[in-house]
Amino acid sequence: MDFFYDKRWGHAFVRRALKENPRRLVIYSRDEQKQADMEHEFNHPALRFLVGDVRDRDRLELAMRGIETVLHAAAMKIIPTCERDPYECVRTNVFGAENVARAALRCGVARVMALSTDKAAAPLNLYGASKLAAEKLFVAANAVAAGNTHYSVVRYGNVVGSRGSVIPLFRRFVSERRETIPITHPAMTRFWITLEQAVEFVISSMSSMKGGEIYIPKLPSMKITDLATAIAPDTKQETVGIRPGEKVHETMLTEDESSNALDCGDRYILYRSPDDFPKPTLCMSLSEGFKYSSGTNQKWLSVADLRGMLL
């Protein structure tokens, strides 16, 4: 089952999931137009569409009957909107997450994977704080489920071109032939992941989850000024200031969290404590004080790399 917050992400996930020949793939969301678009695009016998909201636990329980795996991605994610309407953000991102966790347990779902964000690590805004609360809910749900339902989380950075991305804004300024393009802060950096990479990472994490893990991919960073140059190479950049609740650099694994995390090659896996580390394991412990930040990352995307990703 897929609860998705972004049309492009949802379509990409369904396209990939259908390659596994599922017996049934239920799309649960409150946007009937997006469901109609998806039904028209795929026209696949395994697909089922249910209109509903994660705020409605009774409807969730009806939707989850007979479901083996749940992917929870419903969220309010636009930072200024969450700051302006905090209660609505909490109702969806926190209470909605609790409803999903409880409904999955009552319906005997085997696995639940929740999508989170780099903004949940050391959150500065309500969106990040609400997603951190959701992470805590899903990890803690494993104790209540006692092995009957397994809950894990994927935490990753900005998806290229997703809803709320700055890319459409930059492109609009170019199409309108504006003299300048707005930059919030010239030193700003972000983790960057393509739509296809995000989907594959979620699927691979779901296939290995035991319950209680927070999976964090190793991603390249990019500078916001390089992104603007890739999109509008001939347009002057104007610094306009950081929005409320926005960071200069994002963090996906904090110093305090790193003692509970392992380096597993292409990803970090965060556990509740070192007592939960799998034994034996090929993964490695992290050095004391390690922090996975977009500003101090080892991997960077150049202007040419970004331009290639945007084609």
C-alpha cells in the first residue's frame, strides 16, 4: 500500500512496484484527481484506488485489510505552510502517522515503512519537528507490536523536481526572462537525490528491514548557487535572505545520533541504541562526533552534474 504526497514520486513508485508483479497494490490518498490520472496512466489489474485521509483511522483500517506492506508518505511538507498552520501540520504529520501505525497493527500488516526527511535531524522548523515525532512513533511502535508488525523509516534529502522544490521557481524566472534569480543564502547546500534513486532506496530498505531502523542514504551535496547556474547560467543571482525555519546546511545524521548508527556501505542505519546493532554484521561503527551534513559532505555535484540531472 502506498500513501504518497507527491504525484511524481507516487507515479515513479507505482511504476517500479508493478515490475514486481504484486497481487494487489492499493493507492490510498485524498486526491481523487491524482488517482484518476494514475488509473488512466497504468490501467493495471493489480491496482486498487481508495479515497481517504490518514487523519481517519477507521478508513485506514478498512483500506489495510489483507495488506502485507504499507509505505507511508503522506505529509504536509511546505515549510511556510506548516509554520502558518501548525495544528493542521501536526494533525497530518504526527496524528496521521500514529493512525497509520495503529491501523497497521490492528490489521496485521507485516511491514510498515515511513518516509521521512533530512529536516527531521536537529529540526529548526515545525515540518522537521513533526517528521521527527513521526519517526519516533514508528520506531517505538515495534515495542507495542512485539514482532507482529515491523516498522522502519527512510530519511533522505531533497528529491530533484519534487513538490516544493526550488527548480520550478528557477525555471519560471528563466521563462519570464527575469533579470535576477533569487538565492536565499549564497553558502546554502542541500543533499540531492533523483526520483529513481529515492524509489530504489526505499524498495531496497523495505526488503531488508527488521523493524526499528532508520535508513539514511549516502548522497551527494550541491550548492544552491550551482543549481541556479545550471538552470540559468546567464542570469544574475540576488541574495534575498533565508526563510523562517530554513537552514543553511541540512543534516541527515547528527553527532548525538551517530553513536547509535552504523556505516553499511551505501547507507547509514540508525538504531535506537548500540544494543540493537545486528550481530554479526559487516557494517562499521562511526567515529566519535561524526556528523553527516550537506555542508561537510565528501561527495559534491558540479554545475555540469546538476545540468545533466535536470535534462
